[in-house]
Amino acid sequence: MSTEQELRERSGSKCELCGTTEELDIYEVPPHSDGNADQCVLLCATCRGQIENPDKVDANHWRCLNDSMWSQVPAVQVMAWRMLNRLSAEGWPQELLDMLYLDEGTLAWAQAGEGSGEEETVRHRDCHGALLETGDTVILTKDLDVKGANFTAKRGTPVRGISLVPDNPEQIEGRVEGQRIVILTKFVKKSN
């Protein structure tokens, strides 16, 4: 069974933090994930975007942690602890954090990921969570309307020699039909 299948079965095909069922993707919990389901969580695009871009956090979205922090899955506990810790100045997250108990190993894992936030924000991952690097070839997973160029980049189109947008982990650049365009990483998969 693949990691994604394990995560979907474990979570009931819902985001393990907020419970939504749309735009789910694998998130490897840093800093020592090897892609094993025990070290990953299934997240929606909203949760993942806010975890990876701390300056875009909507504190009210994270009220969902009131439920998910009680998960029996250590990776989910780690992510709940990290977000509550990040939001603790808001007041209510600190109250939840005070109630949350993590065993020593899980707490050490949660604390190990803090402070490496800057490093995490510049990692670019495809729709399946594979790490993207400059020069990689990716395949489009969806038809994309290219604004300003009046054409549609078709699903299945290979984009060779991509470059990474340094300050946004959700964007890459590449050439499609001779045009250099910005592509969202959630619409590409890495080609082997």
C-alpha cells in the first residue's frame, strides 16, 4: 500500500488537522521524515499553505486544532503542537497548548522542527510531495489557462529545466509553447 493510501485510510480521506476533504496532499513532518506514513500527515491546501508560509496564517482557521490535537497519531500531534506554539500569542492557542500532553519522544520531534521554519519555506514539492529542484522535468497534471498568452497548457505536457521561485514554495517557472510561465507546484508531478 502506498503512503498516500495509508494516510487516506488512516484519516478517512480528510485533512488530519482541519477535517476538510478537498485538495488533500501528503506533508512530510520535518525534520527527519523519510516518507513513511508514520512521519507524514494528510493535509489540505489551506493548512499546508499556512504551515509553509507563516506570514499568511489565519489564526481562526486553526481553531480546528481543538479537535485534531487529541489525535492518537504522533505526526498529527506534532503538527498540532507546532501550530499552537506558533499561534500562542493569540491567547486561545496557549490554553490548548497547556492541555496538550505529548510523550518525550513526540515532544522532542515537535520541538526539533521549530526554528527550522525558514529552511522549510523554500522547499518546493510537486502534487505528490516529491522534492523539486532547479533543472527538473515536471508533467502538468491539469489543463492550465495561461493568462496574457492566450493559450492553454494541456495536462500531460512536460516542462523541462524548471527553475524555482525562491520566495514562494508553491511556484516554479518553466517554458511551455515557448513562453516562460509561472506554474503552481500543486499542478505538476516530477518526471523520473
